[in-house]
Amino acid sequence: MGSRTSPGGRPIAIRRAVAGDARRLTRLVRGSGAYRGKYAAAVAGYRVGPDYIEAHRVFVAVGADEQGSRVLGFYSLVLDPPELDLLFVADEAQGRGIGRLLVAHMRSEARAAGLDHVTVVSHLPAADFYHRVGAVRTGTVRANPPAVPWDRPAFEFRIPSQ
């Protein structure tokens, strides 16, 4: 995979999220450009709390900048049932391989946990990304108004045992 660099050209590290990351992760979700316009309702009021971070395998991609460590993206892996619950990359960091790096890390974590697959229900604008990083389309999850008033594509990552 090779090393990645942050938007400022510095190395990117992936680490386990801690309770103190909750506010930053919540801001990243709520501020995502992928959820503007008609999609805004899906993240309005959304919260990634310390309890969520404690209950799931949440990992953050961080890069150093002039102010210190900066969260560039994160994902959450739920083990039972196996699901990639959240995957967000900061708007200003998109297109630099961070999402791909997070997916590779998620696959490694899933393999270490003994999983043979991980499902993901995609946000419509992210469907092409999931296809490009190796997820296989498995169907469609029907709308669930008022929270999500549109159908969403469902994918699966197959996790080989090695």
C-alpha cells in the first residue's frame, strides 16, 4: 500500500479512537460536504459519543499540521453483525488516499477479529468509492423516512483468512 501523507505533506497514522475524539468525529460527520442539500437531514443532530467509541472499534487517521495532530478521517467497525458502520474523510483531505487507507486498515482489523465479511450500507454519493476499494454490491436497503428518505446501496467486503 505504501505510506500516505496528510494534506500538508506529513505522514498519516491510524490509531484507535479515544473518548476525547468524540467531538471532533461528530464535527467531521455533521460538516461532511457529502451530506449537504437533500442529504443534510441524515446527519443533522448526529453524534459520535464516547459511549459509541467505547462500544465499537473506531479508528482515526491523523496527520500532523502546524497546530499538532489533526483528524483527517475515521471509521467504525461493528463486529456483531459485521458492519462498517461509519467511514468519513474530512472534505479537505479527500482524494489523497485516506479513505482507501482506512478501508485497508478496516480489512486488517476484520481479519484479526476472525470475520469473513463486512457489510456496509452506502451513502449514495459514496457508492462508487466502495466499488473502487473492492466491495461487492449485494442489494438495496429501502428508504426509512423521515431519517433516510431514499434507498441506499448495500455492499460487502469479503475478508480472506490470509
